[in-house]
Amino acid sequence: MLVNSKKMLSNAKKKKEVVFHFNINNLEWAKCILEECNELKTPVILGVSESAIKYMGGYDVVASLVYSLITDLEIKTDVCLHLDHGSSVESCIRAIDAGFNSVMLDMSKKPYQENVEKVSEVVRYAKNNDVSVEAEIGSMGQISGDSLQLGTNTNLEDCKNFVKDTGIDAVAASVGTVHGIYKGKLNIDYKLIENLYNEIDKPLVLHGGSGLSIETLKKCKEAGITKININSDIQDSWSKAVRNFIKENPDVIDPRKIIGAGFQAIKDVVREKININK
């Protein structure tokens, strides 16, 4: 069933469990993730970036795709369709109008007041449509080639004010992770996570979950993270499986067999991550 993220994240926060957000890039990604989460009987957030939306054909296409898969695959677990890192108020509104259940407006690199004003605008529109809103305060690190561009960790007082000033349903905090798979050692501020968890009455979101060990993900959960975003780990595992299949089967031209060679790899990543709640 398609729902917004409020209830699933609220329940997880109370239990100190994690709801995973897995980014989808196409039909196959969505199908594999839905099937695995349904088998595990766990709620899931399907995140879609603006670039993935463009690749798949548009906001309406993505929403129709997910709605149809839930119906035809007879998915029983709760599913939230979420706009990941929306770059504008307009993008969030388009997603909401298309049937997305949750949106994120990322104005984290803008001045504080502009971030608050834009996010508040989205919150007002979303509340009228029973849609949840996530936003970010602080600045995530980024990987550029082989180099790491460090971000700025979230300030506790700024975060408390941001949540109060915007009325968001979940807050993405910068605590030392980066987007993409970083091979070096990250300096995750677990104490900051604990302080945010204790001081802020909203679920905490960890972006940049790929590349982190299962032990690290568990420590983030135990410190107070409620939602963890995963994208690159699935891309990496799928692409390795498909490359290996092509190498061993150079004469196969059926795209279903080529793309499908990575399905189990997707499901294995999903299962491994979700099992941190055990």
C-alpha cells in the first residue's frame, strides 16, 4: 500500500529501528526492491532523483509505474514514493501532483533563511495533499572523481530551529557521510547523532549510506538514525553482476537476460541492509 513516510518513520523511531530508502532507476530496480521488501514484510521508501525521473520519462510515468507494480505484484507491505533531493519548490509540487507520497526539498547549500522559506512553502502545499516532507540542514560531503569534498556537519541549535521554523516531518542531518561510495575512512559523529535524536522530535535521515559497513550502519541506528538512504551500493552490485554475465555469455543479446543477470544482486543488497534491524 502506498503511504506517506510519517507513520512508518514514527514507528521505527520509537523502536530505534531503521526504514531504508532505496533509490530506483528504472522498472527493474523498483520491481526487485518491492519484491524483496514484500517478502521480508518490511516497509520501504522508494527514492527517485530528478535525473532518474527524467530518464524514466517524467513524474507521472514514475508514479504510474510504482502504483501499477504494487497492484500487479500484490505488494502488501507499506511503500512510500519519495522525491529525493528535489532542487526546487516547483519540482516538489510536480511530484506531489503526480502522486508521490513524500518529497525532499534540498536547499541545504542556500542561506538559512532561504532554506526555511522555500521548505515552508513546500510543507504548506504538501500538508494539503497528505504528503510528508524531508529537508536538510548542514551540508553533505561529495565525491568528485577519487577525491572527497568535505561537507559541514549539522549544528544542533540550527537543526532545532529549522525543524520548528519549517514544520518538516523528517530532517536530513549531515554527520560525516558522503554521497557515493567512499573507499576511505569516514569520521561519523555518533555523538552528534545522539544529541540530535534526544533534542529533536523528528526522525533523523542519514544520506550517503552506501559504502558503510553493516557494523557502521548498526552504530548509526543505535545512535538514533531512523531512515538510511542507499543508492550506489545497489548500482555497484548490479553492474558487477551484469558485467560478469556479459563476459561469460558474450553471445547473449536479449536485454532481459542481460539486465536480469543483476536482479539477485539488487535483492541481496536490500536484504543485507534491512537485516540490521534484527
